[in-house]
Amino acid sequence: MRDFLPGQVRHREHVRAALEAVYRGYGYEPIETPALEVLERLTSGEGGANEGLIFRVLRRDLRDLSEVADLRALTDLGLRYDLTVPLTRYYATNSAALPDPFRSLQIGPVWRAERPQKGRYRQFLQCDIDLLGEASLGAEVELLSATCDALRATGLSGFTVRVNDRRVLEALVAGSGFPADLTRQVLVVLDKLDKVGPAGVADQLAPLGHPLAAARLLDILSAEADVATLAGSLGGALDDDVAAGLDAIMAAVTDQHLEGVDVAFDATLVRGMGYYTGPIFEVTHAGSSGSIAGGGRYDRLVAKSGGADVPACGVSIGFERLCDLLPPDEQPPGRRVVVLHDAGVALGPLLRASRDLRADGYTVTRAVRTGRPGKQLPRLAAQGHDLLWDYDPAEPTPALRPLTAQD
Amino acid sequence: MRDFLPGQVRHREHVRAALEAVYRGYGYEPIETPALEVLERLTSGEGGANEGLIFRVLRRDLRDLSEVADLRALTDLGLRYDLTVPLTRYYATNSAALPDPFRSLQIGPVWRAERPQKGRYRQFLQCDIDLLGEASLGAEVELLSATCDALRATGLSGFTVRVNDRRVLEALVAGSGFPADLTRQVLVVLDKLDKVGPAGVADQLAPLGHPLAAARLLDILSAEADVATLAGSLGGALDDDVAAGLDAIMAAVTDQHLEGVDVAFDATLVRGMGYYTGPIFEVTHAGSSGSIAGGGRYDRLVAKSGGADVPACGVSIGFERLCDLLPPDEQPPGRRVVVLHDAGVALGPLLRASRDLRADGYTVTRAVRTGRPGKQLPRLAAQGHDLLWDYDPAEPTPALRPLTAQD
């Protein structure tokens, strides 16, 4: 977990504002959910590996250890590990007050008790958009278009939108000869392909299904085929509509000719969460080892969370990784006034005049004279003040002069 | 803990932006600290009653209940209950990278495990400014001026800044005849005056000190005196400088003639936290039962947190209470376009044209035609869309027409 210095916060706010403006322009509406959720909801099995990384909160009613039978009974709340689980609960609770379909924009911190490592934080910000209530692939196309626009608005360029479909993965596993009940286990292994390589995947697949299945799976994947070719090599295991849908999604994004954006089918894309039911996507960039955004369709999750059976699809931007890719902001130039005054002077007139300057767009800070201007003025200039008002109580009208490091 | 609907989030963001713009205009710089802090730091005794309301986080390394001796050993982290304790740790850690004096602006959620009741939430937002490194009362005057400006910028009017000083309270307790070592206990009782009334305070003070002390304390307080008169009736127990300082702070704020702002000395103002060392303040409004802002000088807290011995002073706005006082925003008028299209249409050209509209400042949302315009159009109008583009793939140039509830 990190502290952020003022310059870092300004950078983050700039990036956040750029994302938010684009998403709002698409009609996504900001919502807010609490950081803590009931543990039962966070540990439903849909969160994949993240469920093992929950910060769990001690019950407030315990007076003595003897009151509980085991560790599980100690805790009742947890810090959310993503924004999707809270959104589905939110929608189940509040859908009567929300438009249909509902476009949700949620920007907020999430927590995962990971071992500290480069580029991974235990508290980090996610920026999610979700479209609930649209079953057609217009939802996927819109989410990807909006996300490309949002990322480009931050100044990012040269990124790739990778697209796949859970049903392609299921056909791939089945078409390679694995039994259907091992699908999830095979996909967990396949998800490690970029970390352990084909040989590593083959090793880990060996205990699952027929020895030839792993070889066949890797053989199909190594072909780097487009969707249609892959469908052909799976010999009917893949529904034609799924392949056509994926092609339509990619075509609609490509057809917008977004500069600096590539769109690619990636049959090896898995995504960790258990809840996806259709198209899945990730955004990658050469400057970042992990993905900077990811998402997909999760049509059954809202109903599982106690809400209506509503189709749903979303994209989440990993805010920290995005910020790490972007150059820091320059301090905006000019108009930062420091008012130098003696200790003990009556501050009313000074503050009134400063207020007028602020109304004109200046940032105005006070500083008490130290009596050593040769030291104090360069220090104030180094702190970013570029105008000086050397305050004289006899003349409380602002008189600004430039302040530089040479003062 | 609460979910916020889109209209509520827009309202909150509007209020937050108003506060932030004013504080930044005074030179306060945004910082961010993590939600979780080491429990030891949160339970140092400076947090008063809030330390009993901490959400405690279970250690991640426990495998079995038998590994721990008692409840305390189960947890190592806690959710922060205010922004001041994290700030002092932040300053102790990062002061080398920060200007001196440092003006900190921190807006973020805090958590308290309170029993749910009207106007009290278990997660709520605080908006704090703090000035670290200025010992003179210019700090207090600036913090109060900035806070008055910030509150007025949200549209709030008719509020009162109540001012007191911990040293006035100490003199009051001593001057009434209580032994010095009971000061803190007497102040805890006095802090309940607005809840239990003078008779209630007298009852609770009875076991502390001489029976006449309580009567004398309440007698002095009932006089509603100004600082100088109070100092006189305390017969030398109050330092002249303290009384003069309080007068100077109030005069400097009053002297700015801020419309809708009253400034008043309030000898009964205590503030719960243990860490205050000098002037303390609260902002109250007839529409809110609790205070909407509070703060004071806490000159020894940074050193206690492991940092340099730096003078410090701050104000915290209770964001939820402030929002509850302000009327909700009207939805901004106009320029919300809905593009109605058939399912299955090629979306590329539609999205390209929508992007151009967004660049012109429109919010542009898609909707799939249901085939029942008599139902769909009024519903879209009710959702806030006021312009319709009835999309025709043969003519992908936007053609907007007004959309109303009569459609």
C-alpha cells in the first residue's frame, strides 16, 4: 500500500478525469459502493484466485476467543477485491431506481493481500464500466470502443485489444479431446501459458485427460489462426454463431480506424474469473507486463447475486498500471502567488485581497517573512510560486511581481 | 454503509469539486494515504472514543485458532477512523519530499463501526486540510478562512464558526476548583453538555473533585461571556496570550465580512480527540444536529508519530453531513443524445459518428429499437435523453431531433 505525493496525486487525477469524461460522454453513470462487503458474497467461488487474497474484518461482537469454533467464524466482512461483485449486488438491490439497460461507471479502490512485488499493490484503483441489460454484441462493441477512446484520451497509444470467447475456449478444450468436466482445470493451466510457456503447460496438463489432448491443444494454439480457421480445425465443436459474433465485434472496432489501436483474436486469452459466459477481452501494451484492462460478458452473475436474470458485460481498467505507463504531468505554469507578510500582522485585509486574486484564477498562498529573503525567496520559487506579493499593511492592494530562482 | 445512485454521486462530486477548487486556490496540495494502517498506530490513545470503533483486519498468516493467545493477537491492520492519524504518519515518512510549511489536502473515506443511526454512517468521506510547520495563529486564521470560502462555494450559508482553546478549557477546569489530574475526565463530561444539559453534566461531575467545583464551572459557562470576561472570572488561571490569540483569530475571520458566516467564542466547545493542544473549532448549522466541520491545533502529534517536532493545525469537513444540508443538483439540461438503431446493424459507422458528436460536447448513448416506439421513446425521454438520432445505416450522418415525454 502506498502514500502518494502531491505531484503523483495530480497525475492520477488528470488520468482519472480523462477516463471519466469519455465514459460519461458514452452515457455511463457514476455509482459508488462501500469498500466492505459481506464475506459470504465475496467467497461465492466466482472470484477465482482473488478469493484467497481477501482482507477479512474481525467481527465487532467478540469478547473472547472461546466464543468461536474456528478461524472462519471470526470474520463477517471483507474488503472488496474487485468492483464487479459489488456491482452485481448493487444492481440486485437498486435496479428499480436504475434505467434499463443500465450503464454503470465505477471508479474506486480494491484490496488484495498479495505479496508485494513490482507493479502489484495491495490497495489499487479500478475503473470499471458495465452495461447491464443488453444481450446483443452491441454491448461488447460499445464497451471496447469507449475503453479505446478513454485510454487514448489519457495520451496512451500503441495498445492492442485482445479478444476471445469462453465458448471458444470450451470448444478448444473439448475439441482437443479433454473430458468436459475438466474444462475449468484445463483453462486454469492454459491461463499460465505466458508465464510457463508451452512446455510448462504441457507438463501441467499431462495429469488431465488423454496424453494426446495436451499436444493437440497446443498444436491448435500454435497455429495463430483467425476465428474461422480455428473453428474449422475444431471440426464442429465451436458454434458458428460464436465465431461470427467474435468476428463482428472485432470488425466493428477495427472499422472505426482508431489510431494507435490494434485489435486481435487471441485463442490463448483465458481471464481468471469464473463468471464469464461469452466474449472476453484484454488490453495490452508493450510497456506493461500485465494487461492494463480486461473484461467480458457475465450473463449469469447478476441472477446468482440475487437479482433479475439480466445479461451483463463489463471492462475494468487497472488504473495503477495505466498511470505507470504515462509520463508525469508538468506542473501547470504561472499564476501561483505567494504573499509574504510579517508574523503578527492583522490578516483580515490580506485575506480579503487574496480572495479577490483567487476569484481571478490565481492560487494564493501565505508565507511568514523569515527575515532572510536571500534564502526564503529562492526556496519559495523552487516550491512552484512564480509571483510574489511583498505585503505591506499600509497598502493592502495586491502588487505582484515575478518570482524566480535568482531572487 | 451505503450505495449511491447516479444522481447522488453527481451531487457529491459537485460538492467535492467546489471544496477542492477553493482549497487548491489557497495552495493546499492533494495527498493520498492507504485505507489500512497498522493497528498499533490507530490505537495510540490519541483518537479518543473512535479507537473503540475500528474495523480490525485478520492477520493473513493464521492457519488455526490455536496459534493465537487472545483476540488482540488476531489482527494487525485496521481501517482508518480519521485522516489525521494517517497524515501524521505520512508527514513523518515523506517530509523530505514536501515543502515547509506543508499545506495538505486529503479527501477520502474513513470507517467507524458505529451502531447505525440517522445521519451516522459506517463508511463516510472526510475532507481535511492541514497546515504543518506554522506555529503562529496565521495558520488557524487561514484554515478557517479557507473552510468558510469552501463551504460557501458549495452554496452553504448561515453557518457559525465556533472557536475555543484547549488551554481555556484547562483554565476553566482548574479555575473552578477541579484537581489538574482530573482535567481530561471533566472535559469528557463537559463534551456531553449539548446532549445531557447542565443538570446531566452536574450529575456526572459530582463524583469528580469538590461538590462546589461543578456548580462553579456551570455558573461560569452559563454567563455566555466573551474571552476577556471569561479570563477575568477565572482570576489569572488563563494566560493573557491565549485569550488575546483567540480574540485575534476571531477578529481576523470576522474582519473579512463573509456573508452568511458568524464567528463566536464558545467556552463549552471541547472536541473529542485527545491530541489538541491549542485553539479548537467547529462549524455548525441550524439544519444539522452535529457539527459539519471541526478541527484545531495539535502541535505534538507529528512528533509522537515518529516525525519531527512540527507545529500542526487542521480542519476536517464531514462530507456526508454537508451533502445532506445542500439541495440535490438539477440534471444539467440538453445535449443528451440517444441513437436508436436496429439490433444486428453494423456499428462501426454509427460509433464513428457518435464520437464526432461527443467531440462537440454531446453525451451520446445507443439504444436498440424495440419495435414499440410509443413505449420506448417516452421511456428514453424520461431517462434524461433530450435529443434523438433515429439511425439509418444508409445515411450515417447524425440527424438530431428533440425528444420529449410526448413522443
